[in-house]
Amino acid sequence: MRLGRWCGVLAGAAAVAIVAGRSISARRHPTPIDGVNVVGYLTAPTGLGERARELAACLRAAGVPVSEWSVGGDDNEHDPAAPLVVRRVTITVVTAVQLAAVRERLEEPFERAERSIGYFFWELDDVPDEQQWGIGLVDEIWAPTEFVRRAYAAATDRPVRLAPLPISAPSVASHPDDVMDGSGRHGPFTFLVSFDHLSVMERKNPIGAVEAFQRAFAADGSSAPPVRLIIKTMNGSQRPDAVARLQAAIGDDPRIELHDEQLDIADQYELIGRVDALVSLHRSEGLGLHLAEAMWLGTPVIATGYSGNLDLMDETSAGLVRYALIPVRYGDDAYPASATWADPDLDHAAELMHRLVVDEGWRSDLITTARSKMAAQRSRAEAGASLVRMLDRAERGARRTRSR
């Protein structure tokens, strides 16, 4: 049932807590607009693509008509023979530096819309000047985490609002075979590091995870139970220098396996669900979607206690690693050297990795609490209702501005 049908509901109806399976909070706020254009990498198997799809799903759950405008490859864009309805508000789920190029490629949802909102991701607490052009193209910014909201709020006088979206439980492939030979909870205690080289290896910091692993467990194989570390990457062929640095850090340690390949999303979930722990000694994260996936799948997480992932976890649901802030290095032209990010304490990381292997009770507590934390997220309808209220406030503000 669409939200607009409830425009005339009397105030007394608020006493009814649930109507037809949808909370009153999701239904008693009529959308102030004719719908929303959601622009993003809607068919891409990436974090940005997944978040764009989730944004559209939440809006629809709140009764908001959505027109989806997909960007990426030529085959991903909408079919001009079946034109989309252009709505009055456009929300674009990309990075600020990508927005100008996206607007050039898809003109309609920007030129014909009355308001433009950037649902922006960023990984540092300092937003560089290069993003100001993209920031200037939107009327306001929505942020997925408090970390990202603070970063943009310090960089612009435009409204910056926290707009978290739920992270759904992953759908795992049904086949029984291990995704990688020997992986799973039936042999050595297996840690997993997973990242995309295009996301900048130094930020993801797998070398830190290698060093922490080697500090935690003797290289002579005397660890009981035996352990191993899988480093699952993709797009390594596009970053050969980074791959060489990672391979040099691994050396000839037979317990560490490096795999560079792109798995389909179900097999990626299968991998995360079959290992014994996911390790992310990241220097900074805007969100940390793969960490939430592990929490859903019952795989305990060890992660740097810094940045956007703290909206997902605390010390009761993950092993949070201490850190110090240091200047950015090896930023791959994406992150300026003038900024800072985290330097995780590798001795503390090693201590947590060792404890995770030997302390079954702690491991079980982390799994239980993490799953409960994920299950306690707002529903799509509830999240969508919150987005509708934000749109309503923005519309009222725009009307006041136009009336001056």
C-alpha cells in the first residue's frame, strides 16, 4: 500500500501500533514528492552498487515511487526505448569525485529534477579539495555512517545528514563444496583477509594482517591447533606493484595463501561463512560492508577500532584493535598525504588473533552478539520512513527558500 494513501489519516490513528504488517511510522508521513530518481551502479557487484540497490528498496518499502538510473557500462544503462519517469528529487550513490562524470553521462535525472542529493561514501576524516566540485553539484549530502557525516559536515556548509541503510543477511550459495580447497571450519583455524586492489591496498592493509598473523603464531608450525591465513583479492593485475609488495611480505610462509580472482557474490559469502575469522586491519573504512556480512554469517571479526565500521560493531561484537593516527602513505593518488588514517597496533591484533583461536567462549560470545546486532537493525520500511522524513524536511526548507 503506497504512502500517499495515508495523507488523510486522522491523528487519532497514531494510537494503532501496527497496520497490515507495516509500522505507523512508515505510513503516516506522506511523501512530499512524486518519487525519487536513484542513480548509481545499480547492476554492479560492488559495495556502492549494493548500497544503491538497498536505498531504492528502502524507499519503495516506505511507499515512495522510484526510478532507477544505472550507470557503469553501456550495457548497464537504462533502455531509451523504455524511458523512465523523471522524478523531482535525484539521489546519487557514487563518490563526490565521480558525480560530474555521472551527470554528463545521465543528464535527465539531474537536469529535470528540482533537488539533487549526494549519497556519498568517503574513507578519511578529511575531505580533500578535489571533492568540492562534486559537493557543489548537490543541494545536500546523505552519509552512510557517522564517520562519513562528520567528514563532510566539516568540509561544506551544505546540509549533511546521517542516512544509514539496513544491511541484509547474505544469501549463501547452496553447493556443499568449499569455495577454495581446504577452506572451512574442518581443518586449520583459518583467518580471511578480503579486499579489492582498486580500493587501495595500503588502506585495506593486508600486510599488517600478515605481520600480525606471523607475530601471533610461530612460523615453525608449532601452533596448536594449526592455523592459516587466506588473502582473497581481486583486480591484482591492475596493481602489480602492490601485489609484489604483498607477496614480499608473505615470503615463503606456507600457511599464508594468496588468491586473486573475482568470485560471484554468493560464492564470496560462502567463503566468508566457511572460514573461522575475518580480519580487517584497515586504516580507514567508510562503512565496512564485508564486516557486516561476516557478522551475519557467524564469522567472528577482528577489525581496527576506527572509522565507519564502528557504526556496525563494538567491543562486545568484534575484536577491536587499538590504533594511532598517522599521515597517509601509499595513497595511490586517491588519498592525500596531508590527511591521516589509522595505524593499527599489530601486537594487539596478534593478541586478539591468538585469543580467538584458543578462547572458544569468547569466540562464541562474539558470534552471538554480532548476529544479534545485525538482526536488530531497522527494517527497510522503517529505514525508508526515516528517509521520507528527511526528504520532507528538505522540501520544507526548499519551499521556505523559494518564498523569500
